[in-house]
Amino acid sequence: MDIYRDPELDFTDIGLLTWLLSNSRTYIINKNRVQQRSGLPEKKFLTSWKKLQDNGYVVKKPFQGGVEWVINEIPICYRLHDR
């Protein structure tokens, strides 16, 4: 599915996800820095981030001493559904 055709996402979500996907694979995601860079008000950013998580585009992987954020162009829920 194309990101822009996902009915669950609005323009803010698509913009945020597009920016996240445009970074190199070695980019270390710091959620607070991403929020600052986005220029979005905190509540709007957190709502969009949560929506991306709920739809499988952004996945939080905790590890000892931190968190890794994995960004998926194809959402996890679609991958599981297509099996």
C-alpha cells in the first residue's frame, strides 16, 4: 500500500513518516529531537506519532538502557495480514 493512500493517515502523519523514512538507516531516532524538528505542537506531534505506532509504521523496540525506533514503509499490520 502506498503511504499516501492509507485512509488511517492524515497529511501530518504522512509528512512525519516521509521525513522519518528519508533519513539514512544509520540515523538514530531521538523522539524529542524529531518533535522539535517537526515544528508541530507537542500534542499534535504525540497524536501523530501514536497513530503511526498504532498502524505499524513506527515500532518501539526496548533494550537494556534504551529504546530503538524502527520505521517501516510497509506497516507491520499489513505484513501480518498478508500472510
